[in-house]
Amino acid sequence: MRQKIIAGNWKMNLNRQQAVDLASQVVHGAVAHADTFARRSISLVLCPPALYLEAVLNQTKGSDVAVGAQNAYFQPAGAFTGEISSEMIADLGCTYVIIGHSERRQVFGESDQMINQKLAAVIAAGLQPIFCVGETLAEREAGETAQVIEHQFREGTKALNAEDFSKIVIAYEPVWAIGTGKVATPNQAETVHSDLRKLIGSCYNSSLENSVSILYGGSVNSANAAELLAQPNIDGALVGGASLKADSFMAIAASA
């Protein structure tokens, strides 16, 4: 059974106390559903702003709730003002790092080459990257979804061998569905997830094709999660706005 992962990307939201309170509520929810989550192989991940990583880690200590960063630079140390390295994130005790999110690509201009470097750095630091790919609305309307996803995948992972790749979680995030209220239909999402799984097999091997978790991200909420997560190749969700409230985040997890 592939690991089902429900990850909350809090983006640039909340203050410290709100982050601590939300983490506490998620931990309590995870404890209440511990047997079910263990039986269904469901993991919860919280990705707060970097300033609050340590506070959230303290709140989740001793629980089954993992913590991840929203980004990391590819150099281990040096004169890179404002950046944080994978080694720093690992030193805090985090488990995951989101890499290649569409907002990093679209807003901050991160290239496939930089994302490739970041993936390698995260894995080298012993962390698990959540590697994001996704097309814009213009690319989808032009019928270019498959080509865009394949290009992002190949360019992002080209320096990784099979052992490195086995540590990756993939997240398909159609850019047009992030924060817009628009959601890919279950069939649209499943088609891309299925193509990604075949791509893993062609680039690596059938074992990885069948074992790597692929998440869906793009305006996932408690109302649409069950139908999306019922698709055979969708192994969880990277949740944005709905992860900022414990009840909606836990409802999405229960849908898995």
C-alpha cells in the first residue's frame, strides 16, 4: 500500500500563537483517529512559515504529525541573505520540504534547473521533498498539459538516481486551480497522476512507479476531497487554504 499523505501548506499565513494552536488541534485530531490513520497508512504533514517551524515542531513532538518547510536553498551554507538551507531545516527536526511549488516558479522565477538543485540538496540532507509540478490555464487550454508536466518532471529529477528518487513525494498542482476555487475534476486529476506514474516507470523502474506517492493540490477542501482521493493514482493532497483550520484539514484526512 502506498503511503497516503495529507500535507498542509500554510504559506505566508498565521502568527506564532495561531500556528501553535492550529498544530495542537491537528495533533489532537490525529490522536483521536490514530488507529484509522495507521490502518489506512495515512500521514499528516504541517508546513508552516519558516519563522514558526520550531514552535510547530515543539507542539507536534511525540506525535505522528510530521513537519516540513515550504522551501529550501540548494547551498548548505554561505553568503545567501534571507535563505535557509536543507541542513538547517534538518537540524530543527523537520522531515519534509516543499520544492518547486507553482508560487515559487511563477512568483519568484525559480527555474527547473534550480528546482533540480534544490531536490538534490534536500535529499542529501536526509529530508523528503514534496516535488511540485503543474500547468497554467493557458497551457491546459492549449492542450499542453502532458508536455509541460513531463518537461518539469524530467528537468527537475534529471540528476537523481533511483535511490534518490525513491525518497521523493510528487504533488500535481494545476496552477489554475491554486487559490482560485477552481478544482481539476477527478478525471482530469487522475489522468495527470496516471501519466506521472507511467513517467516514473519509464524514467526509473516499475517498483518506483508503484510505490511513489503522488498528491493532488489545487483548492482541495472537505467537500471535494473524498471524490479526488478515491481515484486510484491519487495518494493524498497538498492542501492550501483548507489547512488553516483544523476541522477542514482533518476532514480532508478522514476522506483518505
